[in-house]
Amino acid sequence: MLRKTIILTIFFINLLSSNYANSNEIWITPKADEYSRLSTGLAGSFITIIDDEEISQSKHKNIAELISSYSGMQTRNTLDGVEGSYTTIDMRGFGEAAKSNSLILINGRILNDMDMSAVDFSSINSNSIERIEIIRGSSASTIYGPGAIGGAINIVTKSSKNLDNQLNFSIGSFNNSEGKFLLQESIDEKQTITVSGKIISSDTYRDTADFDQISLLGNYSYDISAVSSYLDLSVNEKEQLLPGPRIIGGYYNYHLCNLYSSSHTAKNIGGWDNLNATYGALYGLNNNLCNVNQRDDFANTDTMHVRAGAKFNLDELTKIFANTSYKDKTQKSFSASNANTISVPANGDRYIDTVLDGNTFDIRIEKASVSEENSNILSFGFDHDHTFYTSNRYRKEGESLGQVINADQKSQGIYFQNSLNVFDSSLVFSAGFRYQETEFQGRSTVNSGVTGFSFTTAHPIYNVTDENTAYNLGLEKKIDPFTSISIRYSKGFRTPNIDERIKATTSGSFALKDQTSEDIELGVRAERNKTNLVASIFLMDTEDEIQYNQSVNTNLDPIERSGFNLDLNYQINDKNNLKAALSYINAEFTSGTLTPGSGGASSCDYTNTTYCSNSSTWQNLMGGGTSYSLSGKSVPLVAPLNYNVSIESKISESTFFDIEFEYTDEKYVSNDQENVEPKIPDYYVLNTKLRSDYRGLDLTFGVNNLFDKAYYDFAVSSTFHDDNHYGTRAVYPLSGRNIFFDLGYTF
């Protein structure tokens, strides 16, 4: 279907006016090639570049919030999202697996790790950002590699000379405070040092969810006409208490300790169902209704990155880019089970000490050629990535080691990307191809004699080598000086991460298939007077999609996604400017069935994690029978409709008032592929701020969530699909009304 659509669309484009030519220009290009592979162009792709001017005007918006103000960017938070921490960006509607299908980079270095942890946007100082490149769809898989099926976001930091020094301080609700700085010193005409950093402390909206972070980034650059080189060093320390979810639709007494309706800000605490005291006594569990003295969960992370590289200008049209990096990340976390108390640890408690470290190397050659008829940019390169994973798991600190998980993943890829600009017909054609080989080795060992690990599954040694390809084809055509149309077709892939492999099957195997996708996109760009509009429609098919499914990760049946994106900028008058973004997406399973469990009423209780053939839920809501078709069912956690509207009003030459309205449609909860559970409600949020600058002094005062809307954007249905748990879901409430004040100084 996709190939037929491509042929018809290309034919349609050729029927349009093909003789318009404006000037001999390469009009698909980022603002700079440093740290970027977009200089070769990705014709037909829906690309947004957020420049430093827009970033500086978006006062008190973290990186994730700034990105989400554009179409096709859904976000989710399991915490309050301080500075974008624990924020997931979902590009093209992947729901639960979004963090593994959206590739996030800083200066071309992939931030997505081998595990399933979300990218930490809070570690990046917005003052140090030169631009943000957003590439929607899988065309970025060719230039950046696996994981960019939904799209890629490359954050480029400043390294040019003569930057302004900046100091910023912010205070706000929930004892939130933040300090940021950016300082630069030119040693001489060739050498420059830039240092930026931030310190954050917040009690956050939730009880027992304190957040503290220190980040530092240093850059040394050496520039002469033939060579530009750099050295980056970043360190980040983060401490986060985890308040856990709140419960909606609870049935058992320990649910009633944590109801969302009673206090959606409170910490989720443990307890046990004293209606089932016999079961609790049998397994030595705590039968108190509410464990108010339960130990706090936490997740602390220390990260260090070193990156070095150089650009060699062989001549005016030929460049070589080479980069290498080393990364070390240590994560220490604790998760208390339901029966935990401070004085009496429980068998389900887990303290996890994980180290991820690895190295990367890439080299790219870019060759441009220009004639009177056309221009061409060809880029080809090689990428290497080797990551090591070691996770030690205990019941708590100081106890015997219960489980060790080791993994080693190495990937190597070669690629090319080419863009041809034909001046006479104002046509740009792009084509790219990547070949990637990935080797994975993993195993886990379990000491079943250690308390709490007697039922833990060990994983025998698993070795696999997979080969994948990605490619893209794209056209952009100027119809007149103000309008262009485009089409793109691409294929992408991604490999399973270690967390997905750990829970791949109940039999203890790391085996999961690689995921593949094909997508097509049709777009238009138009500029008329005071209006700038970019829009596209797309269709994507994925196979062997990796998702969390009823407590076990698996390759799901084929999924089809289609949608519409629109970004609009309209200058109402000299004092008012409107920006709007609209996204619609339909993500559905195209096949697959669910077979219920069988047996008496007891098998629909704790021992079965699928619907039972004799349950009321199966009979009344799902139609009964021997199977349940998933064809046409929506992918959970994907909101069909999202829009963002903001108005910037100019009060004086240096003072502006901004108002922003965000709307997110209702969506199915996680773990509800069957689409029978109550949905996450739709919601809107209104944010306002007043900003002013005078002689280098910036002042911003604002109120987020002005109407104090109670809402959440992430929820998980119970894994016990029995009648008693229907409608039960764990939700993660987000912040109510909050006030902030920012002070900045540029010198």
C-alpha cells in the first residue's frame, strides 16, 4: 500500500507546475553543520528547527515543554517533570514504548541508553543551547541509526566565539529553586572555553518526591581555517524520591490507603488486604491496613560524558567530521513492595545498583558540488557504539546479592545520504541508506537462597547478531516563491533494550525480535504575508513492535498509524503574534487475538493475569467466546487529538505578555490493548507569563495551570484482569496551579 501511494504521489507532483525557479540556492539546510548531520538534507521530512532566539524567549519552559509546543510531540510524566526530568516524548504515537522509539541526541551523541530509562532533559542547560532540530518520522534512522522510528531530536549546544555570559535564578511554588549560568572566555583568536551549569532543588507537587540536581558542561574549542576541534565534558548528579502512583477504582483495602480522590498529592504507601488475612499470614506479609511508616522509594543517578571531535575543511566543498565519546552512568534505586515497613523489609523489596558505560566513534565525509544547473551534497559515514550493562539486585542495601544481570551490546553501521537540488525545476531530491549490525550478549544469575529471590527467574547466556537496513527517499518541490510541497518514504528499525529483554518471556529468555517500520509522509510549506504554515499527513506500518503487554514484553502484531500535523505562525498585528500546533493520530492494531484463561472462579483471582472465560468482564464487556480480536483496537497511551495555541502580546519594546492553552484528548490506559478499561480523561492547561528585559536584565513572572486543573497523563491498569480489578488503575497526578519568578542577567 505504501509503495503504491508513493508512485501516485510522485506522478501527481510531476503534473504540477515544474518550471518555477527562484534562485540557485540550497534551500533545505540547517543553520549550521557543526554537531549535525542535517547539512546533507532530508528532503520531504517534516523538520522543525528551534533557534536560540526562540529558546531565549521561552522563559521558564524546560526543553521537553518547548518541544511539545510543536505538532506531533506528545509528552508524559510519571512525576512532576521538574525541568523535564522523567518526561517521555512520544513522536508518532507509540504509547508505552515511546521512549524507545524517539531518538534524543545532544550534539549528535545519542542520549537514549541501553536500558528503558527516559532521557534526562533536566541535565541540559537551556542557556547553552544554540538550536533544537526535530525530525519527525523514520527518515532520521538513516543518518542517526536505530531507535528513530518515531523521529529524532538533536539538541545542539553553543560553541561559537563571542557568546554572551548569562546568569539566571528562578524560584517558584513547592519550594522550587534553580540557578543557571553560562560563561565564556576567549584564550586567543583560536581557542575558546565555555562553561555552563545548573543547580535545581524542589519539593515538587507530590508528597515525598523531593528532587535535587547538579549539572555541569564544559567545552573547549580550537578553530583555524582548516580545522575546528572541540572537547566536551559533562557531569550530572540527580537525587529523586519516588512518591509512586495513586489508585482509582480500588477494590481491596490496601488500595483504599492510596485513593486518588482522597489526596492525589500524597505518597503511595503500602499495606495489605485484611479481608485476606489468611493469605497474608501464610506468606508472612504485613496485615496492617496502611503502612504509613513504609520506606521511601528513590532513584539516584550519576552521569559523566566525555566527547571530542574535529571538523577538517579539506577545501571549500569537502569536509570530514570525526567524533568519539565515553559515557559512564550509575543508577541506584530502591522500590518497596506493598508489605514493606521501615523496620521490617519485605521479600518483594528491591535495591538495584546498575552501571552503564560505553564508547562511541563516528566519522563522516561530506562532499558538495555546485554547477549552474544544480547542486549536490553527498555524505557517507561509519558509526560504532559499544555499551556494557551490569545490574546488581538486592532486597536492600547491605544484604546479600540476589541477582546479577550482565549485558554487552555492540553495533556498527555504515550509511550515506545524498541531496540533489535541480535549480531549473526548483526540485530537491534526497536518498539515504544505512546498514547496521548489532551483537547482543546477556545473562543473569540468581542466588535463590537469598531472602526474596527464591522465585526470581535466571536468564541463561543469550547471544544474537542481527542485521538491519534503513533508507529514505524524499522530494521537495517549489510551486511558487511562497509554497512548496513534499513527499517522503522511509524504512527504520530498532533493537530491543536490556529492560525489554529482561521481561521478554516468563521462561527466562532474553529473546525478542527487532522492530521494523515503513512510513510515508506528504507535506506542504507556505508563507503568505504574515502567515507561516507547515503541515503534513503520514501513514506508518510497524512489524514486531516491542511493547509491554500484560506484565511480559513481547513483539506485538502489526500496528498501523496515520495522522495529521500542522504548525502555524500568524502575525495578527504589530503587537500580537499567534502560534498554533495541531496533531491528530490514529494508532491501531491490524490483527491479533486474545485467548482467555479457563477454570473456576479461583483462577480469575491472583493466579491468572489474563481475562478468564467465566468472568463477567470477559462475558459482558468483551463478548465472551473463545478469543477476542485486537484488530482495530487503539494503542494505549496515545491521545488522538492534541493542540497548543499561544499568543504573544507586545506591551512595550521590551515587555511581553504570553498566554498558552494546551489540550490533550482522552486515551486508553497502559496495559489495556483490549480497549475495555475506563480511559484517561482529556484535559486542558492554561499557562501565562509576563516577561521583560532592560539593559541585559531579564525578568519573568508567570502562573502555570492557572485554573488549578487536577489531571494526569499516565495510568496503568491492573495486571490482574479479574472482575474485582476491572477499572482499577494506578495514576500519576501532575501539578496544580504553580507560580514562578525568574531573574536573568546577560553581560
